[in-house]
Amino acid sequence: MIQAVNLVKSFGGVRRVDGVSIEVKKGEIFGLLGPNAAGKTTVIRMLCGIMQADSGTVMINNTSIEKAKREFGYVAQYFGQYAELSVWENLSFYAEMYGVKDKNHLENLLEKYQLTPFRDVDAGSLSGGYKRRLALVCALAHDPKVLFLDEPTAGIDPVTRKLLWDDFYALSAEGKTLFVTTHYMEEASRCHQLAFIAEGKMIAQGTPKSIKNALGDVVVYTYKQSYSPEVTQAIQGLDGVVLTNQFGDDLHIVTEKSLSQSAIETVISDITETSVSLRETEPDLEDVFIALTQGDVS
Amino acid sequence: MIMAIVKKELLQLRRDPRLMGLIIVMPLVLMILFAVALKLEPNNVKMAYLDEDQSFFSNLIKTGIWSDGYFEMYEVLTKEAIIEEIRSGRAKSGMYIAKDFSALLTENKQPHVQLYVDGTMPSLTTAMKYNSSAATDTDVTNDMYFLDEDAPNTVIADDPFIMDTEILFNPDEKETWFFLPGVIGVLIMQIALILTGITIVREREQHTLEQLFVTPISKTSFIIGKLLPYVIITLIDFYVILGVGWLFFDLPQPSSHLLLFALASIYVAVMISLGLLISLISQTQQQAMFVAIFIIVPSILLSGFIFPIEAIPSLVRVISYLLPFTYFVEIIRGLLVKKTLLVDLLYAYGALLGFVVVFVTGSILRFKQRL
């Protein structure tokens, strides 16, 4: 549904997107992951045709972007609706821009996304979550086949975020193709396909499961330990440790297989002066994400 | 799609009380403001003259007027041509000395010298009247008294000749006739430049442009949809302000309503397209505002709207002729006050059309449906 080959974009002589290729199949939710300033927004803007790539090609539904404009919708990272117009006026405006005249369809959309009570409210006075919904509804006015969502849940509370993702799944189940950028790991794990970019380069691509394996032949240990700089430093000093990762009271230690579990346990108990037993766990996306962006794994 | 954008623009305007104030209140405030006239001393005012007498005495008068550098004189062939020169704007004043001037003078019959002054700009008129009195100074007139040996008791007139001053086009020297036509242009310039100047840059700032660029609308439809509401609003504003001038400020009717409408349309097109260009080169609304002010202020000062162009040093006058407003002032004063013929205004109309072409081309080159 979406095919991008070798996209390159420079700003002021700096390559912000460097040879990114993406293929998204119909009905998929495709997640583009990366730290801030990795080039996610630039990539999505090039895919939508609102930013010209320096080189590379984009095809949507097997035609050029210009010809495919009616086939896709786009929700920008920032609220891009007219704050001084009402919810209904915004939706009607975008519908008219695509020549959609079916008022029932629009009313149904409002109903479906719980916006009917706010029909005549100024878009600017909606809460963050409803603003996102309005943006989504405006992008869906012409019933596109493909939907581009740039950080659709940034700054949104967890409950609303879950509701939005339920909507995304529903859209995907209807056969729409979704392209989402995010830096939330649990959202990434909900995507069918993932791509990791850092500093404008694609560093991993595949299903969440295959990406978890991207770390290669490593073991991940988890250990209950509140943050302690001494422990972290001591572990990182060991030969074979790929990275350590603190999640609240959990310390994740990613190591090569050559390093034995007992060696790590000894180092920790020397500092904490208690007996320590590590648990072997699956690597999660965050471990992979941090490892990949730090460039520890190629 | 065009109508969708037009509708959206009008809705946005209606929801923005500040902008509505700009459109309605500002013209009234400025109207009062500009009622206070400014005066400035000009020089090198063009004077068309005809000296049918060609005598020693008539030359004395011409040198008297010429000598202090206020007037710059050139000769025309007929008396009618003098007024025609002033009507066309090539001269601001004129002088006519009749064939029998020296004959009457030698008979002490107080001949008349006819001075014409363009009344469109009262401040200029006053200055011209003052400066032309140099011609009747004693330096000039000393040699003009004749003693008649045969009739020594004849009373010699106090003045050897009489200077008749006729103020053309605006005989009552009404300041409003001078200012109001220009005020209309200033107001239209402000409304058009500021409204259109921010129209695209605001969408850019509020991230709505990004959403618009994804839609299938074409570049031309987008621009037409964006500008159409402002063209109509500004054109209506033009006639509202003009109507106020006609109703309350005794502004004269134009020589041709068709020419006036042509001027209104072309001038609005100039300002709207300039506003569009400003909006396209600016990244923020502040930038757009500043660019607009950078155009408006010199327009007011250097166009001949307040100060006569004759009073502007020739180096700076180059800027005057690069400002569309200069041509507007020229045409509207011509149409309303002087009843100038189209032939003499063609170059000014042409200049305004030229500006439209330049600004529209610039906008098209500058506008890309991309971020």
C-alpha cells in the first residue's frame, strides 16, 4: 500500500533522513519508532507529499502521491484544525475539500468518535484527547484507504491513549492501512510491523517479535534493585555486558552469553552485601530500542 | 473546493473580533487623524507659461519668478495649453502674459498678469501664491512706472500691473479634497496588506497549512480561495470609505465612475497580491506585519499623499516611483478633483497593472504546496 524507496532529506547540509526504505502492506498498522530528532516526522511528511524528498520515490496504492491524494488522510503531530471554527465546521470544511457531500456520513463519524456532544463547540476549546479525535475524524472524512498518524498519542493520558489505539485497531480491521510514528514502546509492540530509525538511518525493521531478536545472541537478566549508581557502574564495567536498563525498581542487564550469571551476582552482592539472584527474561522492546539507538548492536 | 476555502475564511473573519475591528474601526479613526493637515515648503514647482508680449517688462516678471528657485518654468504655445498642462499633472502652476502687456504698462493702465495655481494640494497652493508674489516685488517693478511729460498730473497707479491668481480645480482650497482621496488609498493599503499578509503565514504558524497541503486542492484554487474573500471585502471597504467622503466630507464626484471602478479594482489587486507575496515570504505573523509596515510608512510619506512630490529630494523620489500608492494618489486626485483625462493617467494605470503582474508572478514562483 505504501512503498518508499531510499528517501533522503537534508536540512542545511545535514542529512536528517538518510536512505530510508519502507514497505507497508494493506490493512497493516505500521509503526515508525525512533528517539526525538531521529527523522520520524520528516519521513511521514515525505510519505504524505508535504515535504519534497531530496531523492527517493514514494508510491501510495501503486500511484504517485499527487494522484493518490484522495486515497490517504494525514493527522499531523500538532493540532492542525481551525481553533475558532466549531467541530462541525472543521469536519465539513475538510469534507468539502475532498468533495464529500454526504452529511449523514459525517454525522456518523462524529457519533462513532463520541464527538456529537461537542458538535458546535469551538475546536480550540476541546481537551487534548478530543482534539486528537477531531483531527482523526477530519482525516477520515473522505474515507481514505491509508492513514498517516504522526505521534497521535503524544501528551495524551493513558486511558485516552488506549481508546485511541482501540480506534486504530478497528480501522485496521476495516481494511485501512495505518502508518504511525511513536516513541512509546508499549504502542510499538501493538503494531503489526515496526521500523526503527535513529539519526535518519533505518536500523531495524520487522515484526515486534523479530525486532526483539535483533539484539542477537544475548541474555537478559532482571533483578529487583532500586536505582544505585555504584551497582550500575560496576555491572557496566564487566566484560560482555551490552547494556543496563533501569525500569523503576527493575534493573535489566543485557549481556553476551559468555558472561556467567554468577559473575554478575557476585559483583552486585559485593556492593549491596546481600545475596542476589538474577532472573533470566525476554528482552523487551525498550532494551532493543536503547541498545539500537546507542549503536551497540549493528 | 474554492468555495470551501472562501467559506472558511469568512467564518474565521467573523470569529475574530480584532480583525473585524481592523476592517471597520480603523478606517474611521484614520479618517479623523488625517483631517489634520501637514504643510511643507516645496521647490522646483513646474510652471507652464505663455508670454505673448515678449518684452523687456514681461521678461522682468519671469526672471522675478524664476530667480528664487521656487518655480521651474517652461513655455507652452497657447493659453489653453497652460491649463491642460496643469490638468495632466505635468505642471502645478501656469502664467499667462497677454500681448498688450507692455503697451498697457507704458500707458499706466495697470495690465493684468494671469497666474494659475493647481488647487488640488492646498498646502502647495498657498506656497505657490506666496512665492509668485516675488514677481511684484519692488525690485522687479521699480522700472515699470512711466512719467508722462505731457500730462504731469496724471495719477500713477500704486502697482504698475496687477497679478490675477486663479486657483484651478479646488478653488476653495479645501484640505479634505487634497487628503481624502489619498486617505482612501492608505486605508485600503492597510486593510489589504495586513489581512492578506497574515493569511497564509497564520495557517503556517497554526499548523493548519500542513493539513491543507495533504488535500487534493490545486495551487491556483488554493490561492483564489484564499484571496477572493479579501478582494471582495477590500473592494467594499473602498466604496464605503469613498461613500463617507461623499456624504460627510464634501468629496467631489469623479469625472468617470468607470475609471474610478477600474482604479479601485486594479489598486485592490495590487495590494492583495502584494499582501500574498508578503505572506509567502514571511515565516511568522510578526514578520509579515513588519514587512507591511515597511511598505505602508514610506508610502504615506513619499507618495505625494501628504508632502508634495516636488518637496522630496530627487534621490529619494526614486523610491516614490517604486511605490504603487504614488500612482494611486495621482490617479484618484486626477479623477475626483482635477477631472483629468484618461490619456494623462494611462501611465499611472499602466504602472499599477505592472505592479500586479510583478507581485502575482512573484507569488506563483514563491508558492509551493510543501512545507
